[in-house]
Amino acid sequence: MWQKEIYLKGFAGISPKVNIDFARLEEAAAGVMRPEAFAYVAGGAGRESTMRNNRDAFEKYKIVPRMLRDVGERDTSITLFGRKLPTPFLLSPIGVLEMVHKEADVAVARVAAQFGVPYIFSNQASRPMEACAEVMHQSPRWFQLYWSKSNELVASFVRRAEQCGCSAIVVTLDTTLLGWRTRDLELAYLPFLEGKGIAQYTSDPVFQKMLDLPDDAPDMKRHVTLRTLQGLVSMVNHYPGSGFLKKLLSGKPVKAVRTFVSTYSNPCTTWEDLAFLRSCTKLPIVLKGILHPDDALKAIDHGMDGILISNHGGRQVDGAIGTLQALPAIAAVVNKKIPILLDSGIRGGADAFKALALGATAVCIGRPYVYGLALAGEEGVTEVLNNFMADFDLTLGLSGCRSVAELSAQNLVT
């Protein structure tokens, strides 16, 4: 048991590599990350009230433990899209992980494979999906899709996801426009302008063809300063291929950033567009960003296979509803027709317990594993996942439950 291992290592004078309490974990990560990187990961939209709403929603519900039940053996597994998973946790897609650790997404992929936990590859990854799939072997992985202005590029991303063994497509609906992210704006910093977080694009054959077309992307005028030159160097270094001067003179690193900025997301996307995506793949399609029961019903009506209740970790709309607050009404109308996942605000095993009791099939971890990555690389992510799984297992047993299947709203009060 992980809890016992922590204590035995402590007896030998070996402390955990990452903080177990989330507040201290975040504080420690802030101490090792560049200010721009920490702002990008930790920040929310506007006054960040949605981030607070996420936590307030969890605090509203209280667990009611039951006694004298045989919980000597517990089963934390779930079944999702026909596949049995060891825990109800998935790893959320988080972009630009190169700002956190040099091995970025690949380090996370290795840990996910070790645990058999599905890793949702980010559309804004620092490493191509194929590089992550290579280290995961047969372990489960999904792909997060941002709907580009180019349907040909959308189809290419989906095709690549299928080819590298992804078993679901997660369409992010809430980021058709970039939210008003105060911390990033105060630093006037967007990593994509330095060529970071666009590896899925620069590794894509359709995107590469787009770079050969006449340039109609909006002009990104800059004052020529030392920071401008540093940004240019970053663009060139992050563009695939060898030979700095050769890449610079080709003009493609700069054009890649310009093309990405002009095409990465499409605010004109509607429900009717989902038919195109369905025509591209037979994989399960999960809609990420659902917060209203009517939208959950529309997802079912349009033949979608699952929904992910999410407010993007509070990064898109300030003052939005907390995800756990949205869950009961959505679970009621979905009525187990399709799986319901939930993210945004999961900070421990008790949070997962509450979400599953209220009707979620599984939950996604985001910022905590990124902080683990920042502090100790793969070992940090490993410890964070071990902490979540042990906490959930103990919460399950101490509440008088032997399996996830036993959880229901009767385990909670408000």
C-alpha cells in the first residue's frame, strides 16, 4: 500500500519528492517554475472566480461514512467504453508542458502507461502524439481535439490519433476563443508565439502543406527588441528539423506560428459540424466542456458517445458554474445512456468519491500532475498519481464501500 510505503520510507529518512497537500504542492511548483509557466498553468479567467466555484461545489457536499462493513478488499476499477481500467482517474490534456519539464508530454505518457491510466494527449502538446504513443505501448490513450478552421486538418489529426492507438477523441468545445486570462495578460506572454505547444501541428502533413500556400495569416507586427529576437530563436529551435540557419532562412518557423494563430480554433463551429467528425472516425467521441443539461441531451441526440463536464479549469469564463454543481442535473437527464466524465477542481480522493457518487463515470486530474512534473519529472507525476489513487481507495473503504459500483448520492449530504 502506498500509504505504508510513505511511512516506511520516512522511517528511513526518505521524504516524498512532491508535497501531498495540494496548496503546498502548488506553492512548491511555483518556486521552481518560471513566472510565465506558472501563470499559464495555475491561472484562471478574469478574477478567477470559476476556479473558486469549482472548489466551493466540492465543499458543499459532505461524505457520510457507514460503519461495520467488510471493506478488507476493495475494487477501485471502472469500465469505460468497454475497457476495464484500474482506477476512475484519467490524465487531463494540458498543453505546453515543455515550460514545465524538458521531457514534457513523453514523461507523463510513461507514467500513465505504468499505471494503466488513460492519458488524453493535448492538442497543444509539446511533443507529437506519436512520440507519446511510442512509450505507452498498449496502454490506453485518448486524443484531445481543438476544432481548427481547416476541416482537412481536423481529419488529419483524427487519422493520426487512430493510427497511434488512441481509443477516443475528446473534442474541446469551450475554447473556440481564448479566455481573458489575467495572469498571462499581466505578463503579456503567450507561449505559442514562441513556437511552443504546437508540436501536433508542425508534425502534421496537412499543416505542412498549409505552410506552402500563400500567406494570408494576420500580420503579427512586433517591435524589434531583445525579447523579439529571443522569441524568433525559440520559434526556430522548436520547429522540427536540423540546422538552425537552414530553418530560419526557410521562413517556415515564423509561418508555422502565424498559421497556427490564424487557424487553431474555430468560433463558428456548431452542433451540425459534429456530423463531419463522426464521418471521420468510428472511435468514441467525447464532448468536453458540457455544463448544461440541454447540451448533454444534444450530445446524445447527435450520436456522441460521452461527455466531459468541464469549465477548462476555470480558464475560459470567469464566474461560470462549478463542474460538480453542474453534475447532478446532467446525470439526471443523461440517465446512464452515455458515460459522464468530470474535471476542473479534482484535488484528492474525496473529490473523486463525491463526483462518482453524484453520477460521474470517471474524473480527470489536471494541474496536480503538472506540478509533480515540475518538481520531480516522471517521479513527481508517479507520486501524484499514487497519492490520488491511495487517497481514493482509503476514502472508499473508510466510508464503508467496497467498490465504485456501490457509490450513489446516498453516500453524501449537503
